[in-house]
Amino acid sequence: MNIEIICVGKLKEKYLKQGIDEYLKRLQAYARVTIIEVADEPTAENMSEVEMNNVLEKEADKIVQRLDEQRKVIVLAIEGKLITSEALAQQLDDYAIYGDSKVAFIIGGSLGLAERLKKRADLSVSFGRITLPHQLMRLVLVEQIYRAFRIVNGHAYHK
């Protein structure tokens, strides 16, 4: 399987990079996983709704430029479908079985994702109704992808 994780913003925190690198190393046995960072747009404290939408649209333009039309797209959104680790594993396995072995996960920036990206998605998932920093979400996502492959392959990591 060929997975891209397209993220808004640059990851600066060393501890998060170390955790992500560890899971990417573990994932090499199961899939090719690539993280693509697109630049985030500057934001201010008291932005109007129009200004926020402009930021989201500019970030969406950058994401779309990196998005392969052949890929299944999964966006991470707090309002998305609540999904278990087992359900994510089954979804990835179904994609692979039915010939959709190219998948892109999209993580938005501090303001989230533009509506057009959410509409473009084949699946919108939420790992809970709490808000997580988008940088931390990268680590959570790569861990869940690793967990999904362990589940699909019948390994005990998920217990």
C-alpha cells in the first residue's frame, strides 16, 4: 500500500518527530508512507470569518496541488465519522483488496480544512470529539496506521 499524509505546517517539535520516525520505520514492513508538508498561512488572533476562509482556501490550494487524483482521500476532521482502530484497519484493508492501494490522509492546519476538501474526501474520520493540535495529530495518525496494519495481519499490538 502507498500512503501519503498531507499536512499543513512544518513540524518543529523534536519529540513528535522522533515518535513519527519510529512509527514510519515500523510501517516499512507493511506500506510505503510519505509525509508531505505544505506551508501554513499566517493567522491572527481576531480574524474575521472571511479572513479565516481565505486562509483555509489558500491552504486547500496547496494541498490540492500535492493530491494525486488516483488516491482515495481520507480527511481528519473533528466532525467526521467516529472510527475505531479496527474500523480503520478494515477500511484500509478494503481499499487494498479492491485495488485502491493509494491512499492520502489529509490533516489541516490550526483552522482545520476548507469545505471543498471535506467534500472531495472519500471518507471523513474523527479520532474523537476533542481538539488535538495538528502537529500531535500526525503522531496519532501514524500510530493508528501502524496499529491498523498490525490488526489486519493478526498481530497482537492492538490489544
